[in-house]
Amino acid sequence: AGAVGLGEGLAGNTALTKLYLNRNQIGDAGAVGLGKGLAANATLTALSLYGNQIGDAGAAGLSEGLAANMALTTLDLQRNQIGDAGKAAIKAEAKSTLTLTF
């Protein structure tokens, strides 16, 4: 629930440029919430979600946010449970300027 609220905050954020949420057990629901926030955010350039138990459903939610986001340049998704389908969804929406780590 906490990451869903963070996603809502990201949508209206105009100052935060880096967000490191490593090892916070965000899970799929939190990742979907963050994806919604990313869709409306124009300032965040770096997001680290290392070790957060995110699976393919969460990756799909993040990919929806990436489709609309033009600011993010670094996304760290290492040590999650994202499979081939989730990775493909994110790669399909990632901009050429995004450094992506699985």
C-alpha cells in the first residue's frame, strides 16, 4: 500500500529527481502504483527498485508508466522475480535514453 501512495505522489512531483526504494518488499501492486505515477511524472530521472519482489504483473504496470514517461534515464530492477514476459514488456516501452538493469 505504501508504494501505491508513493506512485500517487510521483504523479504530482516537480522536484524529486532520484528515488531509491531498494529492498522494501514493494511487490507487484506497489510496482503498478509506481508505474501510474511514472506516467504523469516529468522530473524523476533515476528509480531503483532493487530487490522488491516484483514479478511480471508489476513489470507490466511499470511498462505502462514508461510508455508515457520521457524523463527517466535509469531504472534498476535487479534481484526481482521478473521473468521473460515482464522483461519484454518493459523493454518494449523503454526509451532509447533509459539505462535498464535487470
